Amino acid sequence: MSKKTFIQDLCRENSTFSSQRQAEMVANLLDTVSSDIYSESQRFVFELIQNADDAARNTNNEIHFDFLSNCLIVSHNGKPFDEIDIISLTGAGASTKRADPTKTGYKGIGFKSVFGKSERVTIFSDGYQFRFDKSVHKSKLPWQIIPIWTELNELSNAIQKSISDNNYAVSTTIEIKKPEELLKELNELLSNGQILLFLRRVSKISVSHNGKPVSSIEKKIIRLDAAFNEATLYKDGKEISSWITKTFEKISIPPDTKEELRQDEKTPEKLKEADYTELSFAAKIEEGKLKSLKSEESLIFTYLPTKVSDFEFPFLINGSFLTNAAREGLHEDRVWNQWLFKLTAEKIIDWLEILSKSKFKFQILQLLPSKFGGIHNELRVSFNQSLEKSAKQKEFIPSKNAKLKK
């Protein structure tokens, strides 16, 4: 079957409903996912970055944003699309990443966020070329899942030139009004470069306007060590901050936690089936010394930043936390998140114990978190209990006689 035939068959299949009422019901649900859940228009930028990171084949990959007069073209050199990817993209809630622990996404709805900003989105990848286009449908249909085969000459001259000139494996053209406003928002999102800290495979994001470079951010690992990796973030080639990071990989999920997860209907299948997880920390370095983060700087990451800053850790923490669809908050009642907060307390003490034998040994208390007080919250309770227990068990505080104390 040719790629064109595959897209045309999928188009017919996803356009066929037993009644107009059924078509309108699905269309209304997708409108809600695209617009209401993703309340901020720039959130779809995060989704595209995550997809590129998941699709990347190795490390040091780049994502490129090119702003034209009426659209944004997002490109990367990761894995090209295949039939399975396209079937996932044209569905909802059936992500190909659900069972893959090396992939960040799993809900299968992230890409739908682009439709909150655009009613015409075209994808070019390895001979596949198709668009989602609201304007071609005369009745109300879920156009966000109906792929339409598209020839390059059906697009504007500027888009044709940009697609023809680039050598990327995947390019997504998102036609929008006033792209200059989104360009401003994107520059703000990328301003401190921290969005790169916990991405697995993307180390550079570049931005251009009509093909001319505007800005870029880049992460360079300057030292690999058992205690930490030292990373420097650059903007437009100039250093903007330095960090040490530590990832605790293949952390076993205890049997009792696995059983609780299996009993929890709200836990995604991908996490119910997982045997391991990972947790990462990043600490800021200024003038060669550890620096506690200010409360407004302290965000929770799920490989990309959330808007959660109310825990006020003196470091950045990254894990597969369960967030709401827009990644703007954590679910406090989920067994998985409660266990991850318990794990956060354990692993930060483990890291301080490791750092107590490094060049930062006399600065590690900058990273020692405080127990939470005030409002009762299941995540805070889990963290407090675990922190108290772990801090009493580990020897990590340097003393005058060079010995470590609990």
C-alpha cells in the first residue's frame, strides 16, 4: 500500500460515523481537549518539544522553530513517522508511548493541543504528507483526527520554500494568526534555557523568522561524574547559567506500591505495568558554589517544566509525576505522586550523602529541604515522613574532624 493510499483510507475511516449526532459528540470532545484543557496557547509548544524528545534517536538533537508570516513550522531530526505513529496521531488516548518507559508521554492527547491555536496543521515526514483542516468539512466532524493527503504545491510559496530547504525528518506546519505574538511567548519560555535541563535527547532549540536566525538555547555537558553531571546553559552562544544534575535510574517500585497502583483506577496502565522509575535533581551553581533556588524559581518538572512552584524546594526536581492535562498542577490524591514525593525525600538525602564526598561538601546544606508545615496535603505528608526517616539514617553532614554525621 502506498503512503498516499494509507492516508486516504485513514481519512475515510475517521470521517465515517453512524450518525451526525455521534460525529458532533466526538467533535465537541476534541474541541474541549484542544482548547479548554490547554488553557494557555503556548502549552502546545511544550507538547511539540516533548514529542521531538521522545522521537529522537540519540543525544544532542535539535528542535527548530521557523516563524513565517502566517504560520509556525516546527522541525526535528528524530525518528520519521510510520503507520503506527500516524494511527496514534489520528486517535485520542491511544499513544504509542504508553508501554515505553523511555518515552515521556503516554496519554495520546498532547498533539491535540496544537488545534487550540490552529485550524490547519500539515505534517511532512518520510514521504507522508497530510494535513488536518477544519475548513474542508461541510458538516461538523472531528477534523482533528481526519488526515487529508496534501501536495506541497497546495501550500503557500513561503511554506513550500521552507519545507523544501530543510533536511529535517519531521516538519509540522501550524498555520496561525499573528505568529509574532507566539514568537514573543516562545522567546519568554526559552529565556533561561532551563527547559533543556531534563530533556533526554534534545540539547538545542533554535528559532528563526522567515528563515533568518532569531535566537537559540543550548545545553552542554562539561563534566560527567558519579556524583553529578555538570551542565552549562547557553543563550545565543553566551553562557547564562551553570548546574549540577543527578539522575537516579532504575529505581525499583516496591511490591506494596505496585499493588496499590493496580488497585487505583486513576493510575495509567503504563505506570501500573512499570517495574522501575527514575528521579532527577538539578542544583544551581553560581561562582563555583551551590546556590539555593528562590521560591519562584523552584519548579516541578515532568521532563518539561510544570507551573507547580508551591513546594519551594531549593533545587529542581524531575520525575514522571502525574499532572493535569495542561501540566499546570499535580494530582495530590494519586498513589503514584504520593510515592514519588516519598522517593524525592529519600533520594535528595542520598544525593547529599554522595555530594558530601565531593568538592561541594561544605555547601550541601544549601540543598537540604525543610519539612512542610501548614496546609494538610497528602504529597507533603509523604515527603515529611520520608525526609525525617532518611535524614536520621544517612551520614552526610561534614564535621570539624572530617567525619560525616547524621
